[in-house]
Amino acid sequence: METTIEKSRRLTHFLATHHRESDAIIDSILDKLIDRERQALVKQRNEIHAELDQFERQYGLESSEFYEKFERGEMGDDMDFFDWSGTWRVYQTVLKSLQSLDPISS
């Protein structure tokens, strides 16, 4: 079965070889797909941000500062710190994914 990436490449190749710079139907579908992905990522970002807020309130430390200290081994081995660190890494990944959907960064 063909993957999404393979289908995308095939469509890109078709549009390029047939000199179709723009197609209203394809543009509309792609805009909807991108918007759907963006909405899902925004929801995920907000949920993760709420988790980070809880850690920050509990420990009185911003997540970015915590992460730097944790990576240097200055925070100890409390299980909460491993959870916080993992949550922070996932949050950063989601932010990068959102940024990649931004037409300015493309």
C-alpha cells in the first residue's frame, strides 16, 4: 500500500510535469488537511502546556530552566522530574511541528 508521503510525491510530480502551478480543488483540499493537522497540534500543545504549568506551580520553576538543570544533573532522580522532562521534550516537538506548518517557515 502506498504511503501518504509517496502519494504526496506522486501528486507533486504530476503537478510539476503537467505545469499546473495551481489547482483550486487541490489547493482547497490541501488547505483543509493542513488546517486539520494544525488544529490537532494546537490542541495537543494546549494540553501539554497545562501539564507543564502544573509542574511549574508545584516546583516554582519555569520548564525551560528546569530542563536545563535536569540535563546537567542538578535536579535529582525524582520520578516527577523524569515525567516533566519527557513532557517538556514532547512540548518542544509539538512546537516544531506547528512551526513547520507555518507558511512563513516553509
